[in-house]
Amino acid sequence: MTVFRALPMAGIYVHIPFCASRCSYCDFYSTLRLDEVGDAYVDAVLAEAELRQQELRNESVKTIYLGGGTPSQLPLPLLSILLSGLGRTFDLSGVEECTIEANPDDVTPEWCAALQQLGVNRVSMGVQSFEDDILRLIGRRHTARQAIDAVSRLREAGIANISIDLIFGLPGQTLASWTESVHQAIALHPQHISAYGLTYEEGTRLWQQRERGEVTEVSEEQCLEMYRILVEMLRAAGYEHYEISNFALPGYHSRHNSSYWDGTPYLGLGAAAHSYDGTVRRYNPCDLKKYISSIKSGSLAFEQELLEWWQRYNERVMLGLRTARGVDVARLREDFGEDAWKHFTSEAQHHIAAGHLRLTEDGCYILTSDGIMLSDSIIRDLMWDE
């Protein structure tokens, strides 16, 4: 993986929990009630921003990320109210990256034209597959053609930073069809590609279909081969593999998501949003009515958890090893002490001997190409068992 260094930054995440329909695999918090509560929800998010503005400790906001749900479902007037309202509460003059997630069928010429006027300069689009049969099976609203056309519309409107999401291991997907999807993604030449292995989350429609025998799960061996194909094709096309699931053309890594992996403080607004200040995690309720009611009454809606040192150590190891920068062993020792340092370096030795980890000249432990395929087990070995 290519090494890069994420710069310190403060970010704001806003959860937009509205969808036009539910994808069969998704367990993120979402609702179909946009028409009923869209206005009240945006008002609540802006009120929460005012209540919590001190949590960023006066750091300059560098990134904004509108995630979901399906943020592109939010009508443009409400999107304008949301972003302008955030600008009245926070200093957004230094924002480098403002991302909105989108579904391809929402990417109309009018929507694209409005983005730059609203300060949005990056679009992350959920494509998932370029096979129409699979898209229908998993409940996606768009076709492969609509995804291709959406990328063209964004470019015509001047959006020069486009990311697309793909999923491998989908029911009915073969090595050949996955290879063709990756080939089509590369042909579109987006600045960023994220690709995730499918997980069957309990309670989702897809999980129920598998339990009833209506879909067959792709084998672990095939999923690993799909990942190998992905990595090889994207590297050959000039994409930097900077996090296990993320690839970018030079200079286009996701600044906002990189702050999560670097442990940088960020503020999460909206129902189901999470925040982190370096030691405390805060979680807003996955309940639209409860969230709006709490904020409307002037009360903060979140629950919070003070992380113990070993929890922060485990997060440092897990998130660091997922990225190209790896785990800085000197910083690990300074932040968590001798015992944690000894545990990490001792456990790392047999993974180095096996060719799955390597120590860089500047003192960082990073996964090798073979190690990436075994990342979960390696990370477990290096965690602190409390």
C-alpha cells in the first residue's frame, strides 16, 4: 500500500436518515418518512449544532460529510438550509472537502448544478454493482446505465472529485462478473473507489432470504479472490491502496474518512450519528422521534462512553493497521506505555517472520499484501485482551 500522512483536522458528519426504499443488505439507520419530518429534522440538526458547537474546541472545520441513509433524497431547498445553517454556527471558511452521498438515480442535471453553489465539492455514489440483475436482487433503485450517466452528469457540472462504492460477494456474483464490474468502474475514472465485502446483517431482508434458502452466500475463498482481483486491477490503473477498502488516484484520498482512521476529533450530528473527541464517544439515538423531541426541548440526545486506555489502544491498532500509514510504534509507546508497546512488538514478530507485517524505516508497522488478506486475525493478535 502507498504511504500517506493524514493532516490534523476537525470534521463534521451529518446523518441524513432518509431513503426512498430499503436495500436488502443494509442495516444502517434509515426511514422512509422524508415528506413527514424532513423540515423538522433539518431544524433539529441545526439546533443540535448550536448546542454542541464547543465540542470541536475551536478547531477549524476542514471536512463535512453528509451520509445516510440517502442524502441525495433531501430536497435542494432543505439541503441549502442545512449547509447555510451550519455555516452560521461554525467557521467553514477552511473547509477543504464537503462530501455528499448519493444514489445514481437522484443525480439529475438540476441536482448536480446546485452542488457547487452550495459548497459541495465531492460526491460519493453508491453504485455497488454494474450488473442489473444483481442490482434488482439487492433492492437498488438504479441501473448500471444510470450509474454511468450519473458520473457524466457530475463531471459536466464541474464536480471533479467523485467516489463510487462497490460490493463484492453479492449473491449471484462470479469472479468474471466482478472483474467486469471493476473494469467498468475503472473505465469511468472516478477519483476514488471504495469496495466492501458483503456481510449478512441479522434482521435485514437479505439475511432472511439466505435463511430461507432463497439466496446462496458466496464462499469465503471466492470473496478473497474477488478482493485480490480488485487490488491488482486498481493498482494497475494507478489507484493508491491507502486503506483496506479504499483506493484513490494520487491526491484524492478521502480527507474526512482519514480523520476517523487517524483518531482525529469529529462531531456527528443527527439521529444515529457518532462523535469522538479523542477520549469520549457520543452516540445519538437511532430513533427519529426521540432525537427530534430531545433537541426541540433543548436537551442533548446522545449517550456517551469514556474509553479506557486499552480500548483506545485497540482502536489505534485496528484503525492504524487498516491504513497504509500503519501503526507508529514510537507513538504507541509514548501514548500507551511500556506494557502495551511490549505486547504489540512481541506479538508482531511472528507475523513479520511469516511475511504478513513489515516494519518501515520510519518505525511504522504495516500489513504486507499477503497480510491484508489475513488482517482480521493479525489485528486480533495485536489487540490488548482486557
